[in-house]
Amino acid sequence: MARRNKIYEGKAKILYEGPEPGTIVQYFKDDATAFNAEKKEVVEGKGVLNNRLSEFFMSGLNQIGVPTHFIRRLNMREQLVKSCEIVPLEIIVRNFAAGSLSKRLGIAEGTQLPRPVIEYCYKDDALGDPLVSEEHIAAFGWASQQDMDDIVSLALRVNDFLSGVMLAVGIRLIDFKIEVGRIYEGDFQRLIVADEISPDSCRLWDIESGRKLDKDVFRRDLGNLTDAYSEVARRLGVMPKSPATKPTLIN
Ligand code: UDP
């Protein structure tokens, strides 16, 4: 069998050269990391669940006209995506206070924010992805003013879509992170949603019980991560026949 060219290996995913130019195969690993990879564990089945959940969210976004890198799922752990030039920013959208915002500003977790708040972190593991302002982004040329306008509009559309989808299954979207990439079409550049959208990069709380159904289960040792992600997948009808403990059986 021919060996594929690995382009990049990150904490939760591996990227391989895709079958056609301009495509990439994104492989979802079972590795869970937190606190800039200080805490690490293999969580069996997480990659399979995130591949499915990211497919569900990204294809939904494509269908409502929010462009993403997602083309199609290939198998249990892999999806075909458009290759793009990643903007070196993590774009965080918050609807309710939690995590670093709560710590930084002393706002109790779960407090509803007066409106969605967008924050940016500079993607640099060695620096621990520091929070940056639009001034830094403009001064250091990480994104242009036009890019920033497009990023805000993409982020808010993703927020409305995800909030609505989750609300329909009794889950509150507290916050999430997206990444965006540039694709070139002739003389034009377009920004699209890239990377993944999964419970690894969102905070999802059950509306009735407040139970956390996201990576905080791992970060804060609140129980079994696969159970939490399976619950999200089950409610969304993404893996309807999946037994919670054996998600790898489902293709
Ligand atoms: N997030 C992420 N990757 C990061 C940092 C944050 O996916 O490197 C997500 C995180 O899961 C949460 C949101 O962005 O849904 C806001 O995270 P926060 O800034 O509160 O960071 P944390 O408290 O997790 O350090």
C-alpha cells in the first residue's frame, strides 16, 4: 500500500495530503489534551465521535450558506476537507461566562452575557495562545480589516446556527472556538470556517441539569468524556444506534 504524505500532526488531528490538489484528509485521533497539553490522555472513541459531530455541524453550515472547508466524510475517523491557509487566530464566541473569561473578569460561570462577545487568541502553542486585541492583529498583519469584518460575520452566523441546533436538543451553547482559513479563487480570496467544530472546542451544558457535555469533563475530571460526547451525538441523531461505550463499531 502506498504511504500517504503526512502534512501535519497536531494534538487531536493528523492532516494528510488529499487525493486531489487542494484537498486534505483530516484524521481525528483519540488523544485528549488540556492546559496546553500539560494534561494528556487517550479517550477511546473520541476521534470517531468528533469526526461525526464536526461533519454534522460543518455540513449544516455549508447548507445554510456559511462556507466551511468540509467536503465529505471518508470513514470513521477521516474527512476530506479543502486545503486552506489558516489565519493564525483562535476566534472565541461567548454567550455565557465560563472558563478564562470568568477568571479574567470575575463573572460567575453561567452568567448570560449582554450580547455575544468575540475574543481572539494568537495561535502559538509556545506562548500558550495568548489573548490579543484587534490592534495587535492589525499591527502584526495577522488579518486585514476586511478579513476581520468577514471573521466577525462568520463567527456570529456560526453562533446563531450552533445555538439554535443545540437549543433544539436541550443543550445551551455557552461558548466555542473556531478557526478560519483563506482559499483563493482566481484573483479573489475568501474566508471559510476550518479545523473542527466539536465538543472539544465548545462548551455545552444540558439546559435542565446543567450537566457539562464538553471537554470540561476532561479538563475538570467530571466523569467519562466519551459518555458526554455520545450524549450530544445521540441527541442530535448523529450516531443513533451507537452504544455509548462502543462508538467505534459504527461506520
Ligand atoms: N477553546 C479551544 N481551544 C483553545 C482554547 C479554547 O477550543 O485552545 C475553546 C474552549 O473549549 C471553550 C472556548 O474556546 O469552548 C473558550 O475557552 P476559554 O478561553 O474559556 O479557555 P479555557 O478556560 O478552556 O482555558
